[in-house]
Amino acid sequence: MLYLQAAIFFAFYLLLYYKITDCTLRKRFAVTFIASGLILTFWLPYVAIILSIQLLPLALFLIGLALFFTRNKYRYRHDQPPHPLRRAPTMNLAPHFPEDPVMQQLLQLLHEEIGLPKHKTIRLKTSLNFDLGCDGAEARQFMEALEQTFDLDLGDYDAYRYFNPPVFDVFLKHRAKGRGEKMPLTIGMLYLAVKTQGWDTQTLENLS
């Protein structure tokens, strides 16, 4: 009976693994399964006993972990056609704007995580915080995605130098006090950081 349950859960995991290709949706499923597995293990263990599915808590937890660790697997697939952002005239790029693969991937990430306006000209000096309105939790999520996608060493990056902390995080808001006015964090700075595989605040701000 246990072997049959294990086979069914494994088949269910494979179905989710190959069908859920959106990284955000994949992460949500992962968190849901992990939480459900923990709840059934520590608070509602009798549910699995009543349903005669002894492996249910463990299976949900392991499936959740597997989905979480592979949440970015399908973020950029080299066998996919170019992103619509690069195929259609959906935005205006400034003259002499870099269009190498690194910039294309960076623009795609910006488009997916923040959104790029169609009515504004995108320049290297376009800032995430002032021009694109990125701030708080959205900024933190974007920088995490940038770090993972490009395997970037953030070095002396200071989020409070550019962004306000999430409104719900009282502790971080207290730490961010006294930092003065925010500095612009531009697409050019991100591009240079990715190209050099490191974040040096003074160098990036001066060069950009």
C-alpha cells in the first residue's frame, strides 16, 4: 500500500514539475505544499490516518521542497522564441541603447518583475525607483531575482540607499531612518553590475 502511495505521489510531482513553468506560480505551489505538509505532520496528523494516506504529510512537504528549489528552472529557456518584448515594438529604446544578450535578459527580467512602460523612452539612466516607481517589497523581490538570475555578487549594495523598506516591516523601517534622500538606481547601474559580476556602489554610480 505504501509503495502504491509513493508511486502516485511521485507521478503527481512529475506532473507539477513539468506543467508549472511560471516561476511565481511554482513558488506559490511550493510554499502551499510545504505548509500543508508541516500542518498535517504536527497539528493534524489524524487527517492522514483517517484518509488512510500515511505518506500524505511527508509527500506534500517533499514535493513542496522540490518545487521551491527548482522554482527558477523555466525562468529563461534557451529553446524558447525571443520574448515578445524583443520581437514587437512594445517600448521605445533610446538611440545607441545596448541590445546585447545581457541587456535583453535584463530588460526581460525588468519587464516580468516590475513592468516597463510603453509610453516612455527607456534609457540607461532610467531609474527603477524614480522613473519606474519600484519600491518596498517589489524592489526587494526584483533584486533577489537579479541576484539569482545572473549569479550576481551584490557586494556593498544597500537597499536603503535607493528604496524604502516594505511598509509592513517595522524593524526595517527603523533601520532605514536617517539614510537621507534616495539615490537613483538606474538600468545602466544594473547593466554594469551584471557585466562585471559584482556590485560596487561608488563605481557603478560614478560610471552610470
